[in-house]
Amino acid sequence: MDAECSGWVHDGHTMQPPPDALRAFRRSFYECLNRRRDALFELADAILTADGTAPSPAHLSLQVPHRRGWGSLYAALWRGRIDEEALRKLLARHPLAGTEGEPSVYAVDTSVWDRCDAECSPERGYYYHPSRHSAGQPIVAGWAYQFVAQLNFVRESWTAPIDVERVRPAQDANVVAAEQVRSFLGRRRSSCEGGSAASPLFVFDAGYDPVKVQQGLEGSPCQILLRLRAGRRFYGDPELCDPPEHIGRPRRHGPKMKCSRNEDTHASNALSPSRDLTRLVIYSSLVE
């Protein structure tokens, strides 16, 4: 039986066929799978229908949509192949439901898959983890993956992941993020959503460097918003300072502002981390 129909008939019972949009998406997703496509397709259904966290991949073979044995599951993970670029284009053509007519907002963040006991795992790195500690510190050994997901303005937890890249220990997450955003913008322009007049907004957490991200996306048709850490310092233009009392080298920086000091929250749009690159606007109501 074709994998597309696996959700319609199970144990001889005919189920209600999915809507046309969902059926078309599943068919397009199936076409993105190359080798071991049927096993990979059922594995995806098993992950989506699993109730909670699976202790191991073999437990996913016990899910109702997975009709094969656990050996087929591991063979799909080992020998299966996915057309990554086709899958990325497919996700770019299907924005988050309910966002039609609203500004496009995307979040960029890193998630760590902890591999503390897998000492032979290739290219493990040491990363911050909010819930798991090692030697009393919130640092674990594992693999870091950087996600780009579409958000909406509804107060719910639904998001639409559109891209993911592994960030290796020798790579800079800011550079990888800029490459991901540029690649997605190219796919977005070629999709049906590419005719949107408003530039999409990409939101970054405090772990990203605003200057590196801005320089990496220079000239790209997008907007960026980064959360600054409390101890971040910024300097104004040298013209904002009084002239030096003694003759000497011209000033390189203007007045300093530290985000964690309340007395510095009166700073306004005159401050910029790098002149002629970006203009930073700080509102006193947003700085603690």
C-alpha cells in the first residue's frame, strides 16, 4: 500500500480522508524522500503521533502509524536519504496557518541535543542547557542545532519550523544564522509568498551578536530584532561628547551606555555600536 494512504486505512478500518491541503502537503513531503522513503514516511508519522517522549527510536516502531518492525526503522535512519533542498522549499511554500495578512515573523534560536554519555559522538561541543547540569554547571556536551521557525501573534504554542542546521564547535552561530536567513529569503522570493511587500522580521535571542548578524545580513530584504544581554555596552557618536581639553587624537567613541544601569536608560536613538552600519534605538520602557 502506498505510504500516502497509510493514514486512511488501518487494520481494515477506513478512516476519514484528510483535507486536500494536508493531503497535498503529505504527498509533496513523500516526494522529498529518496531511499527508504516508505520507512522514513512512517517514521515521521510515528514521531508526530507519539504520546510524550520516546525512550529510544525502537519505541517509535510501536506507534500505530508505523507498520514495520524496528529493524526497518534503524535501516531507514542509516541508509535513508532526504532531498534537503526540496524539503526546505516545501516548508517555505506553507506558512503558518492563520498568519495570512499579518507581518511575517520568524524566530532564530539554538537547541542542544545533550550527548553527555556518548563520548565517541563526532564533534561534540559544550553548550549551555537550561535544565541539565554537569558538575554543578548548566553546561552539557552535545550537538547544537539552529532552528528558524515562523511565529504568529496568537497566544498559543504553535510554530512552523522552516529550516534547521547543525552548528559545529568550530562554527560561529552568528555566521550560520545569517546564511540560513539569506537562503530562506531566496526560497521565500521564489515561492507564492515572495510577493509580500513587507520585509519579514527575524527575532534573535540574547546569545547572538547584533553587529555580526547585521553585517552578515547587509543588503538582505529583512528586518532583525535582537534581545540584548543586561551587561551590553554601547557608545554614541564622538560628536555627542564635549571637545577634549587637550589636543590629541580625535575621539573614537562617544558617551557610554550600559544596559544594566538605570541611569543610562535615558539614551535614545543617537547610540550606535558601529557607525554607518546600523542604528540602535533604545526605549527606556524596555530597559530594566
